[in-house]
Amino acid sequence: MDPFTLINKFYTPGTKLYQVLIEHSRIVTEKSLEIADTLPHLKPDIEFIRTAAMLHDIGIFLTRADSIGCRGTVPYICHGYLGRNLLDEQGLPPEYGLVCERHTGAGITRENILVNKLPLPPRDMVPISIEEKIICVADKYHSKNPLYADKKMTPPQIIAELEKIHPDHAKRFSIWAEEFNL
Ligand SMILES: [Fe+2]
């Protein structure tokens, strides 16, 4: 499946948002494939990663994030599960939507959603499959924010940033970084 068929259904080529989404998604896809290449013993599905990584942020246009041209109505943190809803509605196999839902932060637990009263459905949104973990990790290396777009993060920097959100995020990322030899 060509991810651009779907992306072009919801985003307009030539707009700032399209450019931000495509550039970020390409970088994340490349990084995901680079990580997957080093993990043949875990047998990641390369073709799935190639498409799912391009689609992981497809829900961002439904949220409000002025700095990158998102003119939706709901908080940015909702882009993961809204992306899942969208891919499910488009008839994709559920694995694609789960990548969207589980990639924000280092995944978000149900407990974290409830304790912090996050505007998300109360369920575990933590990566489980090897492909979900790889794409979630790869996503942390690059920011969509134009202020940081040229900056590539290192694992220690990513861990420090995740620590600010919640120590559990940093812990999960650290475990995966070790598992993937990052
Ligand atoms: Fe992303």
C-alpha cells in the first residue's frame, strides 16, 4: 500500500503542514528502517514499518498546533488515537492504527492517563509489537517543531526530555534503547 494515497486524502501538497508531516515522517521512516536493520534476530516486518512509519502522525491535522500549521480543535496529544480512528475508518488492518495510538511519548499507560487527567480514552497506549516499539523510538529522534527541525537528538537527550514528561517514559525508552543497542 502506498501511504501517500492516504496522506494526500487528508493533507494538501504545498501547504506548510504537508511539508512538516512529510519531512518528519520520512525521517522517522528512515530511522525506523535503520534500527530494524540491526535487529534481524527480532524479525521486524520491514514492509509494514515502511508504510506504518509514514502514517504514524496522520492524525495531527485534527489537533491544534499553530507552530506547525495544525488547525484542528483538540489538544495535540490526541493525534495518536485520532490517527488510529482515521486509519481504522479507512479500512486498514488494525496494526497500522495501533502504531499511531501507541507512539506518543514512550507510550502512555492507562494509569498515567487517569492520574494526569489526560484528554485521552482511558486505555493502555504503550507499544507492544517490535514494529510499534521501533517506530515509537525512531520518532523521538526528530521534532516536527520548525525551531528544532534540524536538530537530531541523542538517546541521553531523549531520555532527559522524556524524564520531564514522566519518569516512566524515560524508563521505557531506556529499556528499548538497551534492547536495540542504541
Ligand atoms: Fe512523529
